[in-house]
Amino acid sequence: MRHAEAISERIVQLGGEPTTDPGKIRVGKTIHAMIEDDLEQERSAIELYKVIIEKSSKNNDEITSKMFEHILRDEELHHHLFSELLKSEIKSQD
């Protein structure tokens, strides 16, 4: 939620209106399915944040660029964590 709040605040600062619709929430039927879904969500977020960083840098918006660079590092760590969890789960099933 920390990231969502920071992004919402920045959208308001830039004159926009953040959405209040979080979108569809998916719940996996197994832990494995939930981790795979989380991994995919992190991958999608990483791709989006890289685009935002590139566009904000091109528009000389250093505040937005730096904010998303920080968020991107967190998302990359989350992605790594979920990847490792899946690897360890697969090894434990062998």
C-alpha cells in the first residue's frame, strides 16, 4: 500500500486524479498458484515502472523518475523472492 499511496500523491501533485478502483483481485486456489500470480504481477509492474522512469526522465521529471526507481528496486526484490519461493517449492516436491 505504501507504493500505491506514494503514486497517488504524485498523480495529484501532477494535476491528475488517482483511481479508486483496484481492479480485479485474483485469489489462487493453491499456494503455488498464488505465488505464480504474484510473480506475474511483479513482472508486469517492473515493465510498467521501467516505462514510467523512461518517460519521466525524457520529460525532465526527476521527482517521478526517482520515486519510480525506488519502487522498481522494491518490486525487483519481490520478484526475486517469489522466484526463489517457487524454486524451493519445486525442489521440496522432488
